[in-house]
Amino acid sequence: MALNTLIADSDERARECFHFLEVANNERKFIQGQVFESAKKQILSCGEDNPGIHIAFNPEWHEGVIGIVASKLVETFLIPAIVFTRVEDGKIKASGRTAGELNLFEVLQECSEFFLKFGGHKAAAGLTMLEKNLGAFTEKIKLIVKRSPEILRTKSTSYDLELNPKDITPSLLRGIEMLEPFGPGNERPLFCMRDLKIANIDYLKEVHVRWNFESATAPQYKFKGISFNYLGKWGRIHPNEFLRPGKFGQQTATAYFTLGLNRFNGNELIQLMVDKVE
């Protein structure tokens, strides 16, 4: 249907295909949100202090979104995650994502006696196994992961470069675009900026945060930022804390972010894609 949108021989046919894609994508996001919340609740209910890796399973979860949900669990809890669902009687399928420098594929190779099939690479993997082996697999993989130093199996807030307000220019963004494509082995550069005042905050769809920053040392520099799926993330200070008196309020903050372009109504605005504020 995506191809048909591009090669449609009439505007009417293109709109029809696009509408189908839009509805399908909204349905996918709804299902993904439901599965993620269910998986997160399952993990929190276990109450493990240091599991090393999160294993979540529900026979009803849609297999088309378990990879994205595993990624979101890593973003939330900062450790590797594997999400299982049932694909047929007696068989379950999983998608996993790593955190930090842990090689997930090598870890899974040590558990290969449980699998009917599996494959992947350092950062992500998929597998199929008999449901009856899930308990033994979970016990073994947690032991294997815990053999690695915690710093290597945890997603930490490291950054590539600290920026001053004057550094954020169209020229910098063009330079970053020349480094594309980004992905494993060539991650998008993560920047840090200190001494930021938070002018105000908006919440979008109860999970996203839109930030308005200004530099405390050079107030003429103001920046807009966005954090997707920020509220409820593990280890994140709630944005309201920066606006009220107390431990964080009325103080300057440090933001960790990548840079992107917000294109709207023909205009282009440099935007901070904020990973964390502290």
C-alpha cells in the first residue's frame, strides 16, 4: 500500500492509499501502547531490584509490535529486555534489545539449547522456543547477563560533546546530516548543554514533553525541545519539579539531546530532541 501511494495514477487513489496507511499506523500505535503498558506493569509487579535483563511474556500480545515494545522497555528501565508472545500452541516468539555494550546475540548463543531458531546481532535479536522452556531460559539468561559488569549492560547518559548556546547553528545541523545514515555503530551525536533555564513546559498526549529553554548565561539564546514518551520513563525527573520551589525548582538544568529540524508550514526550526534533563 505504501508503494501504491507513491505510484498512484490519480490524486484520489493516492489519498485513498494514504488514508489506509494512516489508519493502519494509528492502529499499530494504539496496540503498541497497550502492549507496552502491560509489559511495564508486569515488570514492575515482579519487584526485582537488579534483574540484569527484563523478560516479559503474554500470550495475547501482538507479535508485530514486540520489537518496538522491547526497545521502549530498554528506554524506560535502561537495561536489556526480551518480550515474548505466543505464536501457536506450545510455541512462543520473542524480540530482544540490548542496553549499553552488552552483546545480546552472544548472550543468546549461550542459551541456544532452548531455541527452535534464533538470529540477530549485537543490539537486537529474535527467537522462537517451546513455551515450556521459558522458565529455565529466564533463569539462565539472567545469570549470564549478571556476569557482565553492570556499567556494560546499562544504558547510561553519556554524551559526545558539550555545546555552548552559540554553537547551535544551521551549519552544525548540516554537518551532522553529512554523517548519516545513523544506526548501530554510527549513533546520532548526543550533546549536553548546561546552565539552562526552563521557561515553560507543555504536555502532549499525556506522555510527550515540549520544553522551552533559555540560556542562563546568555538569555538571548532560546531553544525549543521535545521529548517523546518521556513521562513515566525510569530515572527521569518529572518536568514539574523544575518549575516549583525546592530541590530542582528555580535552578538551572542540564539537558542531553540530539539535534533535529522541525518542519512546519514551510518553516524549518532547529529543535532539541531531548533525552534527559537533570
